[in-house]
Amino acid sequence: MKIRDGEVTFYSHEKISENLAHEILSRLKCSNEEIALTCLLVRNHMFHYQREWTDSAVRRFLLKVGKENLDLLFAVRRADRLAIDGNVDEEKISDLRERIEKEIQRGSAMSLKDLKINGRDLIDLGIKPGPKMGQILEELFERVTEDPTLNEKESLRELAKSLIK
């Protein structure tokens, strides 16, 4: 914590607060789901959205927090900003929400299940089930997150072949 000119700055408070929340909620015997959700919200409430974010940055943000948690996360963010200085940048939140909706409507891959290739396809390419297959699927997902146009079966097969080598 830093105090300068009467202003308090608490760097990385979201990490410390997440640990405290986990400890307190565990002591209160909250469910694992409640603890996980609360910790996710606390950990991610300090996002610094800028209109310059790339589409892939928006997809990564969505993947990190989950579509189902957006309303809660935005509510926590608003509450945090109101408590600090009374200034909520609704325009930025609205802009981010619109961009997220565009990504959802675009059908961007949001999990491994959304890839146009799966483990059976990789087996056909000679990859045995196991950690290597998982690594390849994760790398394919990473590339599709970066460039959604790659999420075509043939493109992913070719990419998988190059990853095998």
C-alpha cells in the first residue's frame, strides 16, 4: 500500500483480496461453487479495457471470466469504481459488452469443444491419446483464439500435422 498526497494506492489488491475471500468463505462453509465464483470476480475486477484491445484480446477476456459471469463482474467493477472515486466509465463497459456480443454472435471458439477438429481426427493423423494430444489441441485452440478463420477442419488438420513434427 502506498500513500501519496493523501491518496491511497493498494497495488495488486485483487490478488490479496482473492486469498482473503477464499479464506473467509471457506471458514463460513460456503459451497465450492460460491467460493470459486467470488474468487474469480475478485481476481478479475481490475480489468483495464481500452478500445484499442484487439478482437483476440476481447475473446481472451471472455474466455478468462466466462460469459455467464459478465454481469456480475461488471457489477463488481462498477461498485469498486464508485467506492474509489464515484466515477464509473459506463461507456467503456458498454463498448466492451458490445464487442463481446459480436464475438459470441460471430461464433468464435470458446472452448476446445468448439474446434472443428477433435481427438478422433488427431488419432487419424497418427497422434496417440495422451498428454501430447492434449497439448496439440490446446495449441490449436490458442491459434483459433488468435485467428478464428483457422477454425476449419482442413486448416486445423494441416496445422496439427505441422505441430506433430
